[in-house]
Amino acid sequence: MRKDSKIYIAGHRGLVGSAIMKNLKARGYHHFITRTHKELDLKDQRAVADFFEKEKPDYVFLAAAKVGGIVANNTYRADFIYENLMIQNNVIHQSYLHKVKKLLFLGSTCIYPKNCPQPMKEEYLLTDELEYTNEPYALAKIAGIKMCESYNIQYKTNFIAVQPTNLYGPNDNFDLEKSHVLPALIRKIHLGKALEKNDWKTIREDIDKLPIEGINGQNSEEEILKVLSAYGISSSPFKGGAQREKGSDAISVEIWGSGKPMREFLWSEDMADACVHLMENVDFKDIISNDVERSSSQKEIRNTHINIGTGKEISIKELAETIKKIVGFNGDLVFNAEKPDGTMRKLTDSSKLKKLGWKYSVELEEGIERMYKWYVRG
């Protein structure tokens, strides 16, 4: 890429897109094309076609997607598969039609089977059934991978698909109904600490910035306490399958599941650095040539996507305890085993990316400290 290349970042305001734009700016790129969702609905085929015809970007980062945690994925199953398929189909196809020089498609490691061997290698894709709770989202992302791969094979495009592990960082989604586990835990434990200290100023400021089910800082204490309790932030005893950790009896924060699942987390700005590294230095032909050598009889080209991860994992229980320490919460962490755990392990094998010249730099505890400071600053 040249520093003055026209670069379209789809989803530039989100966790992924904002990190990519920040990284590109730091490297001296300056000719960006962006549109908010209100300005361009990527589900609208005609609108996307008109946009590409008008702007003619040289490079595309496809970071726009409908994303969410286990609750949102399981609740809005139709929305997740429909919206993601529409976004991908429109942007990838128009990139081909308008001769985009290179496109990078952002997927997710939820594409791998529920009981995938660990660590997960790219070659394990489509070898077994998916985790049920996020199956629609995963299927959409698999379709995006295969779309990039198929366009490269048939049309000689230069589309790269990457699969980051669980991301966290600035501009993450802290909506308690729709967020992923790490930002949800940070916000819940932050609110638990404020409730523990009877700090109503902090509580009201927090839910004013991001209301919970229509409740904001202008509501009464009783109404606020009710909605916080519905999301597991409460002074009331927990029932059912919840198991209480040792600690204060005053305030508890409930966490879905047993706490046993293991997860890998990657600082979003590290992910962005990997993506820009690939766009600057790696083409589709390089990925194929770096794969395991195929015999002359093996004509199939598969699994050309690239994992992006750290190769390190932590249990949800350990993650929650780490956040609790960083936030300074003294109450209880309560693991409700009656709620789903999701996949028990999701550790990526990022050896392909390492061979292509990139490795992460931010360790998890440092990243959580940065993210919490960013969240508190608002």
C-alpha cells in the first residue's frame, strides 16, 4: 500500500475498525474512506454498489459486523446470520467488481468446531459441529472465509481472511445485553464496586452514558437497583445453581456459567497491527506458498485463512478474579452453573501468522488495566 492509497475501513467506529485506523494513521496513511451505519447500510446491496462506484477504494478492511456475546448470539440468531451474510456478500462482491487491490476480511475463532482439538489450527475448519449458541454467527463467518477463498481462486482477487481470537480494547461494546465476556465483566464489576461504596454518582454517570433496558441515571435508586439486580449486580442472595466465592457478604456480581471455560484474549491494537502487517506484506499467493506443501495430485486449496492470537489462555474464573483485583472490588463473584458455558476451550494456533512475520506484544493483565482506565475516563 502507498501512503496515499484510498483505504476503506468498513466499521471504522467499532472495536476492530477504530484500532485499524489508529494503526494506519500512525504509519502515515491518510487517505481514508469511511461511512457510519446511518450514512451507509452495508446490508443494502444497491447502496453498497453506488458507494463503490463513487469512491473506488484501492484497499478494503472489512471490519463491519453484527457482534455480541453468548446471550445476544443465542437470542438474535436470525439477525446474526442474516446481517453478517448481507454485509459480507455486498462488500466482498463489490470489491471484486471494482477491482480492489486487496481486501482483508475479519472473522472470528468461533468458526471452529465445538470440540475442536487444541490449539485450533486453520485446517480444523469444518471438521465437526459448531457450538450451538453462536452457530448462526459462525456459519456467516465461515461463508465469508469461503467467499474470499473462492473469489481468489476463480477471479484471481487478493482477498485475505483473518480469524482473531477474543478481542478487547478501546471502543469495545459494554452493553450488558450484547457485549462479550471481558467488557461485560469490567462494567459489572465496576458497578459492583460503586454499589459497594454506595457511590451513586458513579452509578448514575455510568448508566447515563449507557442505559440498561431504558433505565438511566435519572431513574430512582429503586429502579436502578432493580435493573442492576436483573444483570447480576446485587446485595441479595443468589439462588439456583449459583455458587458464591468467599468475600464480602454485601455485594455480589453474578457471572454466567461455571467459570471453567478457558479463553484466549488479544488486545485490539495488537490485532490491528497484525492486520496492517498482512495488508502491507502478504498476498494470497504467499499464504498458499507458506502452507504445508501439497503433492502434485492435491489440487484443492482450503483453509487459507489466518488465525490471530496469543497462544495463551485463562479460565473465565481467573479472568473475573483478575478484573476484580484491577477494579478494586471487594465483593463476591458468583458463578451460575445453570447458565450455559459455551465452548470449553478456544485456543488458537497462530504459527502460520508467526511464519508470516508477526507476534503480539500486550499481555492480558496490562491490557485489562488499559481498558479499565479507558472505560472510566469515558
